[in-house]
Amino acid sequence: MSSEFVYLRAGGTGVIVSLAEARLPRILYWGEDLGAIDAAEVATIARAALPAVGDSPVTYAQPIPVLGQLSEGWMGRPGLVGDSAGRRWAAKFAHVEARTASTAEAETLIADATDPEYGLTLRIEIELLHASGLIRQRATLTNAAEETFRVDGLELALPVPQAATEILDLTGRWSLERVPQRREFHVGEWARTSRGGKPGLEHTLLIAAGEAGFGFRSGRVWATHLGWSGNQTLVAERTPADVRRLAASEVLASGEVELARDASYTTPWQYGAWGEGLDELSARFHRHLRALPAYPSSPRPVIVNTWEAVYFEQDLETLIAFAEESAKIGAERFVVDDGWFLGRRDDTTSLGDWIVDPAVWPTGIEPLVDRVEELGMDFGLWFEPEMINLDSELAREHPEWIFDAGHGVGLPSRHQHVLDLGNPEAYALVLERISALITALRIAYVKWDHNRYLLDAGHAEDGRPGLRAQTLAAYALIDELAARHPGLEIESCASGGGRIDLGVLERTQRVWLSDCNDPHERLEIQRWTSLVVPPELQGTHIGAEESHTTHRSHPLSYRGEKAVWGHLGVETNLLTADAETKRGVAAWIDFHKAHRALLHGGTVVHADLSEPAARFEGVVSPARDEALYAFSITERPRTWPVGRIGFPGLDDAARYTVSAVYPDGTLPSGVQPPWMAGGVTLSGKSLRLVGLESPSLDPDRSVLFHVVAASDRSGSASVDAASGTAISDGAVSDGAGN
């Protein structure tokens, strides 16, 4: 391959990078693998991609570096923003030296560039990951001069073609995370920025750009995500010259990164995924997460969490009784939520005092742990390590450990402030207290909460910003606890789904999607979070009949169905639930366990339906020999009946038996399509293209379908499971089976 061009291939993705003229890397192509093309064809592709530039390269379309430079005529969003007291503000990196490497994990391009006049060096790493076909890139800036260089921003971008005419991103708020929104890819910038020290409840998760009307199963689409749990910006940018890019960067506070001589700053990884529809795009993120070292190696244990059942009303007798009821329904992990530590009777006090409260636990928590383990479950405990209440022993002893940018500790939120983990003494105290409890209580699972935004997060001793340092300290704390306690699992929770990103998912085994357990909302929250996060890493709980956040009421059949898709948990109060409810919850747990390997290891698929009130989605096994689907109605449809639904993701050449299943015995009301009485056997192609008549459902109701490959894959005669009618290749003898 010519030294001017690099062609990377991995995981079904191809990337062509230009290094011509010793300039920074410029991605000429990113998308479907082009196959085993030779150097001559790569060079021809590169030549064919050159624009017609008149008397000036400024403002014209050109192969744009992944880091745009004003000094090269790039007038879009700048790649590097920084200076040395007003000097060295328009860097020009050239003299690029590049090398490639191939490992089992990735195909890698590393490009080193210099700006000799400014005394700056820049390294750009571009990786194409074998397991997933994701592209990711990051940059490292080093100051080789005597003058300090302040970095205000370092942003990378991935190009998308002119075919990408529509943008999808997400928004949200507390208990209503991951709400999709679409817009035309207009000229200009569409930027989604998080400034609260974490991605936030309103965080977009990703920005996608694709062909007009792209859906889950069709339409070429590209997306970017930043693997960072702090402040950040994701941008879709289109220039007047019709250059289209997806950019991502950490958002830095003023003076947060100042590079002395030989000091460096490395950006978070920017990730890119593409697909023929969102399902293929999201499958790349899922494969990536499933290949990480932190990915859990054992089946996801069914959890019972105490929060919505008892809140702060904890005592040994109550929780032992709760644990006993949990074991009876089939729970495998018992988690004590907020309220166990010193003085904690409500949410106004005690954060930071990670000491078991002797007033609540006069004999300690150990008797509860002993009983939990006797019942065959492991034990989990809630912490909020990054937060502090002013009414706490820790705040009284160390007020200097609370963030303060010079105007005091700032506004409270939920009666709490932020503990400066960038302070080594504060970090060490939190680490030792939590670690000691993990050892003493044999804790298998930590629910790690993070409720307050970081606003004026300054180190108290000098007021300098500490947002980036806080994110790095949280990472270090999680990593150290994992190293000290092999097998420990950690859930990332941040007022619900306020910190979900590949940075935190590199080191945790679960994320809490939302504080809302209402299945009406959870359907959409889980659906859109799945763009990045596979089901087994999503916490999904069966809550109370009346939701504690929306006050809607739903039957157990709907609450159970929406919860079984992820890492299943229960927050229903088993101490007050009647026998019928407990039997129903146990039935859903049994169903989940029976299908856990499929649910947590398969490919997530969604049908693109024309009726806005209908949802049809599921999980297909890697071998495509089994699948589970759910058909749901979210509101009264515009027309009735909804009509046929095609089954996505199956093998066209295989034959499948489709059966409606009712784990807790609750059947849908009303008259149903005839095929549902006993199931049907059809080819995967017929199920995809012709489909089956959908169930007749009221709003907020669903039906599960279990799909199993028939033994005959040759197309020869088989028997319709519903009617016994013979079905031969390409024909149905009496019209049955449709």
C-alpha cells in the first residue's frame, strides 16, 4: 500500500485514510468493507475523491483532516483551540510520520505530526476494531516549548457522505431519558453539549446521520459517540461546501488543561459506527461491549432491590423477611439501597459517612448478609461515593473537600454537594471505607449512584476547575475497587440514566437506565438506549402496579414483559404483595432464566412499522435458530386492525415455528387472529416479507412470540403447528399458515 494512503479493514468496515503531502490524516472513506482492493485502486479512489478547487482552497470542499486547522483553510469547527497567553493560537501541524499495526483487537494507524514554530506535537490514533467494525480515534497533544500551552478544546471528526441528509439524536429529563428527535441535516452546526460533569439525563448518547427516512432495518446511517463520562459535545456539521462531519470532544473548563513543557493531554476516544439501518449500527456497539475485559463472565443474576419497597425504612427484621420472600420468587441477588449508613433517615444528611449506622443495625449488617447467602443469593449495597451532604460528619471534619469555585459550595441539589475526589486525601478516605465494607460484608455488587451535577466544581484551596479530574478520579476509584476485589460488579446510576457512555461501560457491568419503572416509559427508554447498550447491561426492574414516578397503573403481565429483556430486577414490595402477585413475579423470573442466554447474547432487532402506536422488536440468537419478539401497543392506533408484522433478523432459508407465549398465564383480551391459537410454521423469508397478522391489543399491552427453527431447513413439506395443514416449498395447500 502506498505510504500516502492507508486502507484499514475489520469487522465488516473499511476505512481509507490519506496521508498525502505529509498532512494530518484525512478519512476519504468510512463504511462498508470494500474488499481486498490493491494499492492502485486505493490511490485511484483517493484521486477520484479530490474536489474541484479554484483559485483558493479556503472554504472549498477538500479532504478534511480528522482535526481541522484554520491554517489549512478549514473554516468549520476548529480542531484545536488553545494558546500561550494570547500567542501560539493558530497551530499548523505537518511533517506527519505514520505507521500501522495489526493486532487481534484492531487495525491501527498512528500518525505523529509537529508544529516546529509552536513547539507542539500531535499524535492521532485511528483504530478499526475487529470484534465490532467500530472505528475509534483520539489525539494526544504535547507541549515541547517552555511556555505553558492552555488547551481550551481538542476536537476530532469523522466524515459522512452527502447521502446523509437526516440527523437523529436523543434528549430527555429525569425519569424520561432517551427521547428521539429528528431533523434535516442543514448547513451549519447541530451541537449537543453536556456541562454538568457527566453526560446527563438529557444527553444524546450519540448523533446519527443517515439517508432520508432511515429506520432500524433500512437506510444507510453513520453515528458517533464519545467514550467519556464528563462534559462533552457531539456535533453534526455541514459546511456551505457540503462537507458533512460528525465531531466529538470533551468540553474543558477555562484553565482546566494547561500544559507545561513536555506535558500532554489525550482526548477521550471518539467512536463511529455505521450500518444498513440502526439495528446493524447498534449491533457494532453491542459486539464491542461484549468483547471488553469488564464484560460480565457469568449469567446476569436476577436482582431484588429494596428502594421502592422500603425506601429509608430499614431494619434487620424487615430486610431479612424481604430477603426470604425474594428467595422464594427466584431472586439471585439482594441489594440494600440508600438508607443503611450513619444518620441516614432521609436524603438531607450523611452522604460521605460510609459507616454502618449502629442505631439501625445494632448487630451490624452481617446477620442480613449471612441470611441472604444462606438463601442462595449474593449481597449488594448502594453507595454514592462522589457526593456529600453538608449535614454529615465528613463535611464537618473536612469542609475543604467540598467543591468551591470561590463563592462557597454553591447550589444544593437533592440536598447534596460534590466531594472533590481530585483531592488525594478525600479519594483515599472514600476508597478505604468502601473497600473495607466490601471485604467485611462480602459485597458482590455495588450500586454506584451520582445524583448532583457538577456546576461550580472548583478545588477549594485555589478555586481551579476540577471537572475533568473528578471524572478521572471516579474512573480510578472504580478501577481500584475492581482490582482489590476480583469479581466485584458495579452498576452505574446517575439519577437514573445520567451517566451512560462507553467510558463508564469499560469498567462497569450494568447501567441503570431510569428511575422510572413505568413500562409505558421503559419501552421507549430501553429501545433507544439499546442503540449503544446491549440488553444484559441494562437494569430493567418490575416495579409496583402503580408507578412511583408517573402514577400510571399497569398489570403485571405488561410490567413483567418489559422487564425481562434486560438485566432483570424486582422492586415490587414483596412484603405486602399478595400471593397471586408473587406467583406472577416468580413466573416472569422463571421465564427470564429459561431464555436468559438468548436475551443476553443475541442480536437486537426492531421492525419498522408504519403505525406509530405499534412496536415490534426482539432478540435473535447468533445461530438464528431461536428468537423472542414482543408486539406492543403504546396508545390507540390511528387505524384498526394494525395489520401484518414482519419478523426481522431470521434466516430466510430456515423454517420456523412461531408461538405466542404467556409467562404468567395472562392472555390478551378480545378476539385474536386465528394463527395465534396454536402457532404457525413458515420460512424465515415468508415471516420477513409476508409476516403475520398482529394481535388485537389495548394500549399498554403486549404479546410475546417465541420463534424456534424447525428441524427441516430444506423447504420440503412440514406441518403447520396450528392446523396440521401440509405446507410445501413455495405453496400453502389451503391458504392456512398466513
